[in-house]
Amino acid sequence: MPIERFPDAEVQCAELAELIRPRLTPGTMLVGIHSGGAWIARRLSELLDLPGEIGLIDVSFYRDDYGEKGLHPQVKPTSIPFDVENRPLILVDDVLYTGRTTRAAINELFDYGRPASVRLAVLADRGGRELPITAEFCTWQVELDPREELILEPDDHGKLRWRLEKHA
């Protein structure tokens, strides 16, 4: 079934913040997965009025398909400006699909220490899981054809919006 109307991604960020707010514990930090998850984590940090910087993670070198796909042309640096050890973390991404990106992010996080917990927050869950991974915080369940890709991107004014890309 084709998507008739995309939800407003900015409204989704506010909804996601409200889902997270009652579950925040002292010391909880956000870690956004480049690039969509990084944008969302920045917005959530503002909406939740969290102290300190967010973490940013690029999973390119941790992907299990790295040998197949090679290096992504837009690799961003990972930056975790806080101690991960025994800290509750919320891993933030734009879309949850197979679970492989989330697995790669968790593997990378453990290179920085052993967090007290890692919970996942996403704007969209499109199903199609290949690994036993689920989002604790999610604002949109959407079904897509395997040849379709849901892309979050900023518009000319920096407002986040959804776009659907079809692959052959």
C-alpha cells in the first residue's frame, strides 16, 4: 500500500521526545547514528533540555556488509564526548529496518565501554527485521516494498522532512 501522506518529521521529533521524557534517568545520554539519527538526537536534546553534548556515531566500519559495499562515500567521524561506562544510553536513528545498522552501532558503542543500558529511539519502523532488534521509542510504523527506501533529510530551511526513493 503506497504512502498517501508523510508525517511531519518535526512533529514526530516532538512526539518522540514525549515518549522518552518519562523514561529518562539521571545521566542518560543520546547517541545519534549519522546522519538522520544525528539530526534527530540534536533535536531531541533541545526538546528534552538535556545537559551536555550528544554522541554521534558512524557505523560504516562496523557494518557486516562492509566487504560487499566498501566504504560509504560520506563517512562522518564518531564522537562520543562522555564516558559510556555504566551510563544509560538512548541510541537514535531515523529508520529501523533490518536491524543491522543498530547492531553495528551497539558493537561500536561497546568499543567505548559497557553502558548500563542501550535503548533505541526511531521516527519510523518499517519492519523487515533480520535481527532480534526492536525500538523502545517509535512514532511511525510503515510498510514499504523492499525496493523502497525512506529517507529523512533537511529542507532548504533546515526543517526535517521525509522522502521516498524507489530502487530497481
